[in-house]
Amino acid sequence: MQSLRIIAAFAVVTTLAQSAGAQESETDNSFKWTGGIAAGRSVFVRNLNGAVRVENGTGAEVEVRAEKHWRRGDPKSVTVTATKTTKGDVLVCAIWEKRNTRCDEDGYSSHGGDSWFDRDRDNDVSVEFTIRLPKGVKLDASTVNGGLSIEGATAQVKARTVNGSVTSEDFPITVQGRFDRRRISGKIGKGGPELSVSTVNGSINLRRN
């Protein structure tokens, strides 16, 4: 999909998010959020249309970046949020306003009986996430229409996509149990944390170090 980018300069408003110490900035087509998280807690990333890329972060802060791409849709109809939960986790969501969905740690839920697939088909806005994950922080990432790329994870990983591939380039995997083209369960390193990745229409590609 060819992306159209806004060339005109936007004034970026930086605010302190609801979570203490978190910083957020946003324009019509981009979103950035940075906030602290303790080792052992989780980052939940929820997307409907677009890829999710996870990179190795530094320090004890999660860095979230989101870029919107579109040809005929309205980028303002998609809201990106990042919030700290009461448990100390971070929840990152992309919300398509006209699809009547709610996003939480468990994923998306639809109200009114119809799924998000049945609404707003002419809105082709996609959101591409880049997440920088601190050491020892767990990851639970899902997208419906897009791929997942994971690099440098050091704690438990759950990654799911419906229409896309799951790839990892640089962390060791010891596979235990089921292993096939669309679902893998195993561990990150010998004796390491659990790994679970799956796709419905796509492939899984992992490279062992």
C-alpha cells in the first residue's frame, strides 16, 4: 500500500500522560509515547490493520511509535493510545472510531453484534507500530491484518496475527511441543521464558543464534 505522508509542518503538542513520568506527543499521522515499566511486567500491543515491530530497548522505559498510512481514508478516524494499567503494565491500542470496538489487555471486543470487519470498509488507514522493549519486560502483541517482527526479546513473548507473518531474527529459540508453519510454542533460550506465536494466514520464520 502506498502511503501518503503529510508534508506540511504540524505543531506537536507534548503532554504528560496520565501515568506519572510518561510523555506523549501526537500529530495527525504519528504518535509517540515513552513511559517507565518494571521488569516482569507486560506490554500489550493491539492493532487491527498494520504491522507491529518490536526492538530491543535501553533503560527501563517503553518507547512506542506509531505511523499512520492511508490512500483514501481519514487518519483522524484512528486513535492511538498508550496507558499504564493499575497493575503496572502498558496497554497500546489503535482504535478505529466507526468500528465500535473496545480495546484492553484481552484484545478487541465489538459492541452491537457486528465485528469490526463489517464496518467502515472504505477506511484504509493502517497503523505501523514500533515498540522498544526494555530488558526483562514481557510482550503480548496482536494484529489482524499485518505482520509481527520481534527482535531482542528477553522475557515471555506472545505474538498473534490473522493475516500476516511472524518473524524473528536475533534471539535464540528452543522449541518444545507443537511446531508447524502457523503455530509455535517454545522457550527463549534454554530454561528461558515461554514463547507462543501464531498466525492464521501467513508463515512463521525464526532464526536460531
